[in-house]
Amino acid sequence: MGPRILITGATGFIGARVASAAATAGEPAHVRLLARTPAAVPVEFSGPGRETVPGDLRDPDSLRRACAGTDVLIHCASAIGGDAATARAVNDEGTRALVDAAAAAGVTRIVSLSTASVHGRGPFRAAAPGTLPSAPVSATSRTRAAGDRHVMDAGGTVLRPHLVYGSGDRQVIPGLVRLLGALPGPLDGGSSLHSLIDVDSLAGALLGAARSPAPEAGG
């Protein structure tokens, strides 16, 4: 039997893909989803070895219940674009409570989804892991950077994609369309480069990192 996996944020754009990938992976696993609104989890997820539990990153008791009996945590939940107090309660304090609950439950592997925005606006070229500055410019990215630190201090792994696209995307492609529509003329020889990843590849990377052995310190 495969690992017992807990996934947060599984009703979101990326987390839903992680949940689907985990539930259909070749090696059988018990997959548990933490959701503020369990009814929002697609009915296709139901079945043997799959369960959804109610919980909220602002409710430590619910996090302790969700983590009990699990081996692996994939943390995809976050508050984006809201007020600073909510961002702090969810992204910073909520992640810390989740990591504490996972540690108390004996979880052996933690993988967290973050954002390249924690590094600031750049530009960055050919950056190696661990070499970029922490320079967030918004409440969302500042509190997500704080949450990242809780995960890494516990020996977990953080993935920080830049632009994520795919079916169901409500930000990247619509945002690019709005930007192009606002320009006074066509693009002409632009040199701007951006890092993009499709959502299913990112879900696979998160699940693969969660199923891999924990790296050595500094690895």
C-alpha cells in the first residue's frame, strides 16, 4: 500500500490537479483532502481509499484531526489577493499551525506550493536554487514567504512556480489578453522572458516531490 497523503487546497486550480493525480497514481495510496467546503470537492473523487475532511487553516484543531494518521502532506492552500489580516492568518500563521500538526502526527514528508513572487520583480537569469533574494512586495507574497519558512524549517520542500496555465486558469491567460489589449500597438522585438508551467506538469512535480525521499540538508 502506498503512502497516506493529505492534500490542502484541493478545490483550487492547482490543488485539484494534485488530488486527481494522487488518486489515479499507479501505486495505490490513501488520499485525504482538507476542504473548507467538502461539498465543493468533485464527486468523482469519492471511492475506496479517498476521503474528504472539513477544515480550515485558521482552525488548528481541524488541522490536527486532518493530519492524524497520514504520512505525506502536500500543501496547496493559500489566501491570494485578500486583505493583509486574512493573508497573515492563512498563509503565515495557518501554515505554521499545519506544519506543527503534521510534525505532531509523524508526517515524514512535507511539500508546499508557493510562488516566485516571494523573490520580488526581478529580473532573474539562470538562478540556482537558494540563490534568489526574498523580496516580496505584497501582503500575499510576504505572508507566503513566511509560510515557506515554516515548511523549510521543518525539513519540507517548497516549489515556487512563476506563471501557471491550463484548463481552468483564471489569471495567466486572461491577464495576458487584457495586457495585450491595453497596449497602444503590437509587440515589436520585445526581449522579456517569463517562466511558465502547465498545471498538470506542476501537479505531477508536487506529487513526485511528495513521494520522493526527503533530501539531505542543504540539498
